[in-house]
Amino acid sequence: SEEEENPLEFNGNELDDMLEKACDSLYSLLKTTPLSTCPEQAKESVDLVRDLIRLDISKDTDTTPLLSQRDMTRRNLISDKAFGLAHLLCESRHSNGGMVVHTRLVMPRLLFFSWEGEVVPGSQSIPAVMSVARDMAISFLKNRLLLSTDQDELETIARLVPNIMARCPERSEYRHRVAQSALDLLVNLPKKISQAQLQLVYTFGLTTKGGLRSMTIEMIPTILKTMDLNQDLEEEDENKKSRREKKKGSDEDEDDEEGERKKRDKQNKGSDEEEEDEMNGSRRKKNKKKREGNDEDEDDEMNGRRKKERRRDEMVMMKKKRKRK
């Protein structure tokens, strides 16, 4: 039929209008309907955003989050709007830690895969548009790291480092470029998280897989140059020194407290001895008085007996005198 021979055709303006309406509809959906309970719909939404990004992505693409629906209307490129929608899809009500966005949209770009997620054939060089897409993915991740306070998302982004290294194709061109992606990501991660990922990179250097080990060795000079590990060691030394000084201060405080306790014990002991001496003195005085009282009683008793004996002697003498008369 005539319709089959002449499929629908759209001019540029009509197509732009359709794409803008699609972006508006997806914005309204993401603002009103959580997709975390509908994982398939979340994946399809991310795939739609990916297809919108690829339409006109360039070095000038805006990867910042949307401030409002009006902000999306003001953006010129479809890829500008699509990256704003990708920020919305990273919210926890759509996927835990932005997992669906970072695994389906971001990671393939860091690996320089095609938009369909395929490795470029060995006979071809990686297209320039894939390098642009990778740069925009790094820019998007920088914005997420500045914006997000979700610890789960920070960990998801950090895990991209070992994942892209482990999934890198066994080709020197890929190794060189993916190593740069890992380095760019490491530099922008929070320090504590990047240190943990560096430990994983170190373990990759010990693996028996030649490609992975070669990539790790290739990364080491840049890591030493850009990540200022010496400063990290100095900070760790400062922390250790601070902990030692704090412990020393605590020990000195304990010694001071022990000295105070001994001083109080000595004072208490002295007070006890004084009380004991006072009590002993009181007892001695009482005993002395008691002894003196007993001695006086004995003297009185002896004097009384002597007086009685003298009277008896006097009476005997008087009787003898009477008899003589």
C-alpha cells in the first residue's frame, strides 16, 4: 500500500517537540512515581535516558542536576535534559544507591563500550564519540559526588573502580584508556573511600592475569604523582602522635589522681592516729584517776585500821592502870 511505501517522516522541529515531550513526561513520572518496586521499569527508564543522551552528546553537554522542570525546558541539548533525568533516577526511591544508573549507563561509558554495550572490534580504534561519552560520564560522577549524601551511592560509585578494571578488554588501547578512567575516578572520590579502593588496586597488581596486572602497573606512577600518599602518611603520623599525647595526658591525669588519693589516705591516716592517740590519752587519764582513787581508798582504809589499833592499845593500857590502883 501507499502507507507502507512511504513511512512516517518528521521534520527537525517535530522530532525535537516529540523528544522534549518525552523528557517532560519522564520528568513528571520520576517526580511522582517511585520505581524501586518496579526494577524492570527502572531499567527501561535508564535505557531511554541513555538513548536520549546519545542523540546529541558533545563536550558542551550539561551534566548538572535539574533544579526544576523549567530548568529542563531552558536546556538546549536533549543530552542536557537526559543527564538531568539521570540525576533523578539516582534517587533512592528509584534504585538503591543509584545502582541501576551507575551499572547500566555510567560504567559502559567508563569502559569505552558502544551505546549497545559492546566492545569495539579489534580492527577498529575506539571512536572519538566514546571518549566524549566517557568524559561526560566522569563529569556526571563528579556532580553526584558533590550532590549525594547517600552512603550507599558513594559506595556504588567507589566500586566502579575495581569493576571497570576487572571488566577491561584484553587490549592495550582499552587498558590505557580504562586505567585513566579508574584514575580520574579515584582522584575525585572522598579520601577515605579512595584509600580503600587503592587497596583493591594493589591486590590487582598481584594477580596472575597479565592484562589486569599490566593495567595496575601502568596506573602506579600516576597514583604516586597525583594522590599525594606521603601527605596521607604524614596525616596518619600526626593522628598517631595526637593519640599518643592524648594517652600520655590521660596517664598523667591518672598519676595525679593516684597522688591525690595517696595524699588523702595519708591525711586520713594521720587523723585516725590523732584520734587514736587522743582516745588512748583519755583512757590513760581515766586509768590514772582510777588508780589514784584506789590508792586513796587504800590509804584511808589503812589509817582507819591504825586508829582502831591505837584506841585498842590505849584501852588496854587504861585497864592495866586501873588494876594497879
